[in-house]
Amino acid sequence: MWTYLARRLVQALITLLIITILCFILTRLSADPMAQYATSQHMSAADREALRHRLGLDQPLPVQYLRWLGLAVQGELGNSFFSKQPVSLMITQRLPLTLVLMVTAEITTLATALLLGIISAVKQYSFLDNLITTFSFIGYSMPIFFIALGLILIFAVKFKQMGWPYMPTGADIWDPKDLGQLARHMVLPVSALVIITTANYSRFIRSSVLEVLGMDYVRTARAKGLTERAVLYKHALRNAALPFVTIVGLDIPYLLGGALVTESVFAWPGMGRLFWEYAQRGDFPVVLGVLLIVSTAVVLFTIITDMAYTLVDPRIRLG
Amino acid sequence: MSSDTSNLSGISTLKAESIATALTPGQLIWRRFRKHRMALAGGIGIALLLLFIIIGSIIIPLKKANAVDLKAHLSPPSAEHWFGTDSTGRDSFSRIIYGGQISLIVGILAVVLAVSLGTVIGGVAAYYGSWVDALLMRFTEAMLSIPSLFLLIVLGKFLGKDVQTINIFGLSFSGSVGIVIVVIGLTSWMYLGRIVRANVLSLKEMDYISAAKSLGASNSRIFFSHLVPNTLGIIIVSATLGLAGAILSEAYVSFLGLGVQPPTASWGNMLTSAQSFIQRGAWWMWVFPSLFIIFTILSINLMGDGMRDAFDPHSSRHM
């Protein structure tokens, strides 16, 4: 167990190193951070060179990488070129709003998907199952911006035209600290996220429950005269939940990164939008900071999920 | 192979025929695929879509799709413009046809790139083992740990620095089409790479491979007549499902404005402007490209699911 964990951690470190090199090269070389000053009248070519030198952008790439990495390991992610603020501060400002949005969506999704998936599996091939399966298949094939724009069209634009109470689109100015406003602005983006992710999860739960229901021990439980209720809740669902632990565990770190497209469409001031706005400007310290935090979380949660799985499933032995 | 026996237990209708005549693996796959009604529906859906795009592009010239008519901008569907017009008065129906061409071409070429990369990387890792395997797998893991949309954006910015117009066969395309293909291809080979690696690793240990070796079969014979045919099914299935993913990725990056650049139409970039005009109630700009994306992805996913069951000799579900 401990040697296994140690090996996984060493592998994770190497993976993280590759991630940082990859991200550094891609973001550092994708745009010239000085380009925004090229047309500035307040800055001569000599000033630009001086600034480039002061920011260390004139040094060889490996030196720049090692300097960035050295600071990043200490939690120092540098300053944004555009807003001049420390990247870590910008991220901690955006993180709560992203988590509020994503955690609400994730919990709602889990509840809905569990309900739909279990109904679907228990009443296999019934009308309800066919309906749920069809909708989850369509939802699974749908880009999220279709739902997002559709919700805006119906609940914001059309409802407003009809003179009904309507939902805000996020394009207005609002204060996230006001809980009423926060809740109102969350309805549409959370709905969009829930519809898309539920489709995916419920398909998975359905097949997982179906597989367990076909097992011999479930037949034994029925044969010894247990009620269908006891068979389902005490025997089947517990085991069907096992693979689901993995899926959810692996999804948790992605909550940190927010939902880039949803946040952009609804102008939600979260991590995804932070990344997208600063990626467009070529502001590499911010982009690199977000990438580093999210991918580190992904790498760590992969290990945590694997370990958790061995705890809940005694059949698995780590070698 | 065990495929015959597992079918016998599962499908009563096949029983008599299977005993009477031994079927080749190809015939068995086709039989299982044909029995899968949803998969067949998906196949028909794709055929209809291809017909629509091919006949459409013969009847309607590309010029019409790109012709700007400011007087007719934002007009709702009418006899003249079946799907309405966009913000510069371009005919949406013609753009759907040519956008479909671009979306499908991007999807197919990106999948070809991803499948080649995945097969080579997975195959090389499994074949050489030791540190080559370790390094390639850490690299694969690193790529998988970066959220895919973030990776698409970073790579898109990296490769999309200078975009030129390409002229092929007298048609001019925005060079962004080529870049989108490369970006999607480079970011979607990882799962297949892992599957190919695992498959080759387990095949290497199979008795019939040892048998072939002890009979004196050459490396190339083992590779081409044992390893390749036994991995091909997996590759074909994940290429099909990957096509759905690639078309969806194109839609996402183009929707964000990073992908295919206007005037060249793609289903994704037709929706970019829909985002701002939906507030004014221009529902047709949103609904038509979205429906085509969903129809395409749904058809491909249905077909891919059917193919997965058909290629899996142990599968007797859904029939």
C-alpha cells in the first residue's frame, strides 16, 4: 500500500513537471506580452526593451521556465501583465464564485442523475426508461451553448417580451454579495450545466445498476425471499455505487476550473471566464496560473480517487 | 474464438444459423450491427446528412453562402431565406450546407490525425516498454490532466498566431480550418493511445501469440496478422465515437471565436454571433446550426455505440 502510494506520487511529480513544461511553452510563445504596448504612444522602443528586460522576458526560455517554476513552487505565480495584480489574488477572488456555481450544479446533477438512472434501470424497457434514455442520449450529444442560449432566449428574452417575470442573462450589472441577486443569476447557468451533465451521469448509473441487478448474488437475495426494496437498497445499489465513486471523484477537480463556455455565455465572473479573458489577451502568468492549479488538482484527485476506491472495494489489492 | 459460444447463449434467433454455417468474424460483426436498431438509425441519419450536404453544395454555389447583403440582415426565415439570415445578411441555409462541409472535414481529418498519433504512441509504448513506456505514459497523463477545453484554447492560440487563406481546388478557405484540425487532432489522441497500449500489452501475452512465435512466425507476421486485426475493432469504434467528439470540439472552439474564421462558415462559428443577437430575439441564428450539430453528433454516437457492441465478441446486450 505505502510503496504503491510512493510510486504513484513520484509518477505524479513527473506528470506535473511535464504539464508545467508543456503549458509554459504553449502559453509563453503563443503571444508576445509586449504586443499591447507596441502601438502605445507613451512608450518608446527603448522603454519597451527596458520593460522586457525588467520582466525577464529577454532571457533564454529554459531560464525563464526555471525562474517561473521556482517561484510557482513557493506559491508565487507572478503578476498579470494586464491588471498588474498578483495572479494568486485574482484566482482567490474568482474561486468562490466558481465553486458556488459548480458545486450547486454538481449536487443537483448527482441527485437528478441518481434518481433518473435508478428508475431507468429498475423499470428497464418501460416507457419511462425509454423516455429517460432517449433524452439522456440527446443531452449527451448536445453542446452546452445550445442549452445556454436556448434558456436565455426563452426565460430572459421571451419572458421579458411577454411581460412575465424573467431571468437575468448576466449581461446586467449585479452584486455577487447580495444573496438574492446571486441566486437569481445562478438559475440559468446551473440549469444549463445540470441538463448536460445529468444526461451523461444517468446513462452511466443506469448501466451500472443494470449490471449489478444481473448478478448471481442479487438472484440469491431474491430467491431467499427478500423484498424487492431490500434487494435494491441493501444489495444492488451499494455495489452499483462503486464505479460511480470513481466518476465523481475524477470530476471534482474540474469544478475548480469552472465551466468556461457557460461562464462566458452568462458572463459569470468565475475561473473559466478568467482563463478565457486572459488567454485572449495573451496574459501568460494568469493563464499559466489557472492551468497549473487545475491540472495539479486533477493529478492529485486521480490518486485520491484510486485510494478511496481500494477502501470501498475490498476486492482490489494494490500491487 | 469464444464469440460463437457467447452468441449462442444470448441470441436464440442466431442459434440455428450459427450452427449450420460457421460465420466469419466480419459477418458476425455485420449481423450484430444490423440487429442494433438504434445504430442503424444513426447510420441512416449520417447518410441523410451527407446527401443533404452533397446535393446542397451542388445546387447552391459557395458564393451564395458568403454573399453579404446588409439590407437583408437579421431577417427571420422566409421563402427566400429558409433559415433566415445572419447579422451581415448572409443566407443561413447556404451557410449550414457549407458549414457542414467544413465541420465534417475538420472532424474527419482531426480524427485521422488523433487515431494515427494514438496508435503510434500506444503501440510504441507497449512494444518498447521500460523507460520509453514510462515517459510516453507520463506525457499522455499530462495531456489528460489539463482540462480539454483549456488545452484546446492554449494550443489554438499557440498555433493560430498567423492565419493565411488557403486556396484548394479553386475554393478559398481560411487557414484557420487547417489549424483547427491540427489542434483537435493533437488534443484528442490520449484515450485511444491508452487503449491501444493496454490491448497490445495483453495480446503480447496471449497463448496464440506464443503459439505463432513457436511456429516460427516472423515479427511482421505476428504484427500484421495477429496484433493489427485484433486491435482494429477497438480503433474503428473509438475513431467513430472520436468523430462525434471532434465535431463537438470544432463547434466549441469556433463558438468561442478561436476556430474556423469567417467568411468561411462552420456550424460552430455560425453560433458565435447568435450569442449576441439572441438578446434581440434572433432565434433562427441559434436554432438551425444547433439542430444540425445535435443531429450529427447523435447519429454518430448511436452508430458508434452499435459498433462497440458489434465489435465486442462478448456482447449480447441490446438484442
